[in-house]
Amino acid sequence: MREVLRACVASADAIALARLDAPLADVLGPSGPDWHITVAADPGKAHLVLDDGNGRGESGGDGRCGGGDAGCGDGGGPAGYLVLAAPRGLEPGIELHRLVVADDRRGRGLGRALLRTALALAAVPQPPAGLSPDPGWVRPDWLAAGRLWLEAHPANTAAVHLYRSEGLVTEARLPSVLGDPSSPARRLVLARG
């Protein structure tokens, strides 16, 4: 089956995507169906869903999961997603706000493919090949800054390893105690481009 990268349809995807977030609550922060609906409606964000190629996978396409519906962790529906945010504030470049792969789909290169796609969409110089978005997706004008950055929880070692293996470097270490640079890192800021 071939994965398809498509724009998030909040009303149809929100519950299934929130279920993908649940095991990562300690590193993701705020989430849930309302979070996905808000992000999908934000013109300063691009919310792209990695679908298994069978459409949304939920019965009726309404985003509700139940009784063995695809998209609810049984191998159908969203395999993951990414959220890119427009440049803002003092940090130049596109923010990779979130990259999530379903637990049952990890270890298959989907996270790497999503990261490479984010690098390509952000127009980072010499990006490796990634997934091609659905031809019907309208690319936001802001999505070509030439730099991609993100914050990562240092305990999320698999993600940090992936980011570094694709050429992102640690630019800053945000301490857990403000004003005490010797305190353990709360977040890492990584970037490329």
C-alpha cells in the first residue's frame, strides 16, 4: 500500500490524529481533537497527514474511532502527520512544530520520510527526497524560508537521533531552570539551513 501525504481535514481527522498523540503526551504538550481542529484552521500552519492510501480510514469519514475502525491503531488510516509553522518572532525559518508516526508504524522509515518532506517544503538547501504532497494541496506562500528548526525533548532520543542524522544541529539548549544553564536541558533547539 502506498502512503499519501494530504492536507488535514480537521472534521474527519481530529480524533484519529489525537489518538496518535496519546502515547506521546509527555513530550508533545497540548493535544486532542480540538488542538488538531485549531491547527488545521490556522493559515500560519501547514497540517499534513500521512495516510495509508485508503482515504481517512474511519467509518463514515467523520473522525470517530470505535469498534475496530481503521485509523484507530489497527493498521489503517493515518500513519502519522507533520505540522509546519510560518516564520515568526526572532527565530528565522519554518518551525517543524510536530512530527508524529503511529506506534504500530514506527521503524519503517516514515518519520525520516516526513522529516525529509518538511526539509524539502521549507526549501532547505539540498534537501533529500521526501514524500510528495497530494497535488490538490495548496502550498502556503510562507513555506519556503530555506531553514527548518524545531524543539525536541532531550529524552526523546530516537527523535533527536533522527534529526541529527538528517543534518540538523543543536543550536540551543533550553535549561529546565531559567537562569541556570547548568540545570538539565528541558528542550533542545535543532535546525538546518
